[in-house]
Amino acid sequence: MSLKKDKQKVLGEFFDENRIREFLAYEAPEGVNNDFHLLERAYRGMQAENFVTFLQIFQAEGGDVNAKNADGNSLFNLVQQHSAFLEYAAALKQVGAS
């Protein structure tokens, strides 16, 4: 599973802490690491500044920022391959992703 290069921008949606926390309630499809699923959904659905807040909450709730997808890749490994989204990679690295 790889991330699309053309991540759509999220425009016009207000993300307060409650809205960001809603991303913790999603459940992964069968066979998908739930922590990876949550990270990927947040990455795809949030602007970088909201993603930073999500990562803080995610870790406080016991989430694993190094969770891997079925191909053995972490979100950090996938995001850093796309130069347009280095803010997301930097946010992941700041919280210990590798």
C-alpha cells in the first residue's frame, strides 16, 4: 500500500481539539494495523498544523507513531518520499517516528 502523490488539500474545515480527537475513533479494516490506519487517515484529512496536534493526542492515548502497514512501511517512510509533504514528515520525526 502506498500513498498517492496527489494528497488533496483540506480547505474550509475547522479543526478544534474535539474534531481532531474524532480521528482516534476510526477503526481499521480487518488485517490493517489500527495505529497505522489512524495515522494515515489523519495525514490524509488534516492540514499540517492540525496533524501536529493529532500526533500529540495520538501518542498521549498510547498510539504508535512507528506502526506499519501491510507492506512493512511506517507512515513516516511513505510521507518523506513526497517532497510536497515534508511538513508532515517533520511532524512525525519530531514525535519519534522513524
